[in-house]
Amino acid sequence: MSGAEAMAEAAIRAGCRFYFGYPITPQSELAEYLARELPKRGGVFLQAESEIAAINMVFGASVTGARAMTSSSSPGISLKQEAISYMAGCELPGVIVNVCRGGPGLGNIAPSEADYFQAVKGGGHGDYRNIVLAPSSVQEAADLSYLAFDISEKYRNPVMILCSAVIAQMVEPVEFMSPRRPEEVEKPWALTGAKGREPRVIKSLRLSEQELEEHNRHLQEKYATVKAKEVRYETRYLEDAELVIVAFGTSARIVSTAVETAREKGYKVGLLRPITLFPFPTHVIRKLAERVKKFMVFELSAGQMVEDVEIAAAGKAAVNFYGRMGGSVPSPEEDFEKIVDCYRG
Amino acid sequence: MKLVFDRPKSMKDTVMHYCPGCSHGVVTRIVAEAIDILDIREKTVCVAPVGCAVFLYEYLNLDVTESPHGRPPAVATGIKRARPDLFVFTYQGDGDIAAIGLAEILSAANRGENFSVVYVNNTVYGMTGGQMAPTTMLGQRTTTTPYGKGAMDGRPLRMAEWIASLDGPSYVARMAVNTPANVKKARKTVIEAFRMQLEGRGMSFVEILAACPVGWGLSPIEALARVEKELIPYYPLGVLKSVDSHKAG
Ligand SMILES: Cc1ncc(C[n+]2csc(CCOP(=O)(O)OP(=O)(O)O)c2C)c(N)n1
């Protein structure tokens, strides 16, 4: 099964019954899978008139407390940003998959991870955060898709899954979690018609400065809780590492082969792979910076996550970078050479 | 003694922020009365626009959600697809529906989404201070057409006719609220539109010509006269489409 299909199947198993999307390569397989499956499994698939409409339909379904998702690729994700900001402001859950492609502009459809800033730093307007998950295998794409619905609902916040076409199109065996009935969890905020209760309002508008600042404070407290509780990452060979490679998603997948080669050849190289990009494993890097000499960040971009690694390392260890752009993907051999250069340099 | 006039149950006991002479208050009340008459308050979800009616949740005693500017038809689609048992309506201005949100309303109408649309056409962007809208009349002065609107600023869009040309909607009408008689007709029409949704017939759409004295630089009385003299001849009133053909006028 492909990563795109795995994310789709996992979403259904997580209780998502509503999908709204607009075609764009390289993620259409996700939508096409749901177009086949959702009607058979009591759900709704709707091809919207635009990405803007699609995310606003997710907004609407979410208003009723239903689990809903959309997916797209970079240019389409840009179009969704206003509504994602509204969802964050209204504290509505919802899952957004970005199968990132080369940019800027129309760019190309080749694998890229250059939407890191957009996903992690907000993307739309105002002080808000998406929770961002970055799978590096088909199995993990399925697991994170399943998880995304739970944490999105738990924190009443949009969750974005960020991956490249490599993960979306790659075919690997997958084991799925067992299907779950759409949550019967009480949602005291959902709009269901004011039957026997006071009317409810979903809004982000708060005209008075005091009220809006208070709401922002509440959001920031929530993000602080997310940072404290939801950081996920994988590590390899950190015990005696002198050089720590930091990479996520597809970059991590490729560089992990280079790390294995380096270890075989006796280089003390370790790997830190953030699985959550927000919240970022800042504390892990901060601690490592006290004992390792160097970090090297590999990305499919001009260098975006590297800024967060630099902030975390706080000048205590050198931070190097190697990135490919525009849909180009390095080979493990290429990454290995860069690792050796950095190690020796 | 018989009580002949009271606040609808679907309305909160509060002061509206609408300007003197603005038609929004009348339309808001008509909507609340229609919901009371059909006894659907407890299963209603309203999608409020960005525009002068953004505070609808302060006035309507119902579940209400906000929506990004122009997107209420997409939000309502999401709500109605997730919960077909709910009664869902959008309340939108002409900037919201006929400019930034054209794709959303036309697409939702074309799909025949089973929700209702109350569209308040005051020929300007009221909330942002009276700028030109797609419905602004040719020659009309607004803050962004200080020399009068020209043809290449866009001819005034007749949304109701456009929506009525699609197969999806069940019911399309245009009404006005400039006289007591028209208010009564508008209320009857809104009830009829809402009933269409309750019967599962597909989108019902009511455009209501509204006065915006402040946006037009007129007194409330002059503004109502303008609706009669300038708007109604260009935006004719009536039921443009009804799947119950005997009801079409
Ligand atoms: C994306 C976006 N663009 C612009 C605005 C600013 N804005 C707020 S209300 C409005 C127009 C409202 O006019 P209309 O829909 O005709 O409703 P009215 O206020 O006249 O009732 C605009 C342009 C906004 N809030 N969001």
C-alpha cells in the first residue's frame, strides 16, 4: 500500500467519515482512495471547488464535532491558510495532510520538504500553531494519521501531517490499528442545535483588545501543554555520538542509511529524527549540545528546520547543514560524504 | 388580552449594533420569526458571515458559527453533510456572497446542497465603511467609487437570477423590506425557503434588498425610497424558481 493510501485508510479507522479535497499531484491517491472507500463505510467524500472551499467544509464538519480531514500539496496548502488560522482561533479540530512538492510557485511535483516554515511557524495569520507530524515510512504515515485525529480533538487544534511525495507514493507493507467508532466523547462546544441547553457559539472574533489578548494567552498556554506532552522523536546511536544528524521525514529516511554506513566505518555518528515538528524536540537537542561537538541538519529545502536546531543548540555546539532543493533528492552516498566531511572538518 | 407582538424565542433580548435605518435588524428578526413559526430552533445551526451581521450570535438565540469572509456556503456544506438532520442556514452580505465568495455559493447551489441562504443585498460593503460591492449600481458613489461606479468596475450582479439558472436549488426568490407589506412578503418567502430545506429539496435562496443609509449617505427615509425607486426596478422582486411550480410567481 502507498503512504497516501495508508494515511487514508488509517483516517477511516480513526473514525474520520468526512473528507473534502481538491485534486493536486502528488497526493491525489489519498483522495481517490477515500472517494472509493468512504461511501461504502458510511462517510462522505466531496470534491470541492477549491482548496479554500475544502478546508472550510472541514471547518463546518468540525463545528458539529465530526472528525474531518482534507489533503493537498503545497500550492493548495497555501490557499487553506486563512481557514486554518480561523480553526486555530475557533479551537476546532481537523486534520490536514500536506504532501509537499517543490516550490516556490507552481514549482514541480517532485519530493520536497520546503513547507516546514509554513507548517511549523503558523502559515496563516496571527499567533497560532499547528501540531505538525512528519512520517518517514508508510507504516508511520498510517500511525500518525490515526494519532492525528486524537490529538487534534484532544487539543481542539488543527493537526498537519507533512511529508514528501516519497512517503506518499512509496509502497510498503502496513499494519493498521483496529477500527474505532467515531468518538462518543462529549464535545461540550459542538454545534448540534440548542436543544434543552443554552446556544453555543464558535468564533474567533473578539473585538476588545483585552478579550482577544486573554484568548491568545489561553491559546499559548495550550501550545505550552502541547510542547510539554506531545514531543515525539526517534534516536539512534546517540550514546557516544560526536556528530548528531538531525533530519525528519524523507531526509531522515535517506540519511539514516548514510548514518548506518558511517557507523560501520567507525564514525561516531548518531541520528535524531523529530517526528513532531511542532512541538519540536528542542530540549533533546539542548541537552545533546552540552556533550556532542557538532550537529548536521539534512533537509529537502534551503534550510528551515536548521534554524530551530540552531536555537536549541544555543551556540554550545556547531550546527552544519546540507540541503537539496527544488525536488532534488540526495543519495545515501552523497549524504555519507557530507557526514564524513563534517565529521573530519 | 391577546398578545400580538413579542420578541421571537429565537432572538435574544439585547440591543443590536446596526446603524439607524439599516435593514439588517428587520431581516434578522424575520429569520428568527421564521424559525419560531417552523419550530426548529433546537435543531438549527446558523453560519454567520464576516460583514455587518458578524454579531448574529449576539442576537439569535441559536447555535451559531463564524465563517471566513465569503465561505459560509462551504462551512454550511460541511455542517449539513456531517449532520443532515440539522437545519442549517447562512446569512450573507453582497460582498460576502457576490465577490469573494462567488465560487462557494455557485458551487454549493450547483450541488443542490440542502441548506438555506439568506442574502442581504445593500449594494455596498457596509462593515468596512461603504466601499463598492459587485451589486453597487452604475453611477453610485461609494468610498471606492468617488466619481460614481463605471461599467468596468463591474455591472451590478443579479445573484438571484444567476442562482435560479442552476438546476441544484429548489427555491430562489428576491424580496425587499422597505415597506410593511414587503416585510410581510419577505417573511412568508423566508418561511417557504426554510420549509424547502426541511423537506430535503435542496438549496433555498432568498435575496433581500436592504437599505444602508450610512453607507449610502442618505437619511433612513431617503434610503427606503431609494430601494423602491432605484433598486427594485433593476433587481425585480418575486419568486424566481420553485420546485413546487404553483408557488413560482
Ligand atoms: C479575507 C477578508 N477580506 C476582507 C475582509 C474585510 N471585510 C470585512 S466585511 C467586508 C465586506 C462586507 O460587506 P458585505 O458582505 O456586503 O456585508 P455588509 O457589511 O454590507 O452587511 C470586508 C471586505 C475580511 N474580513 N476578510
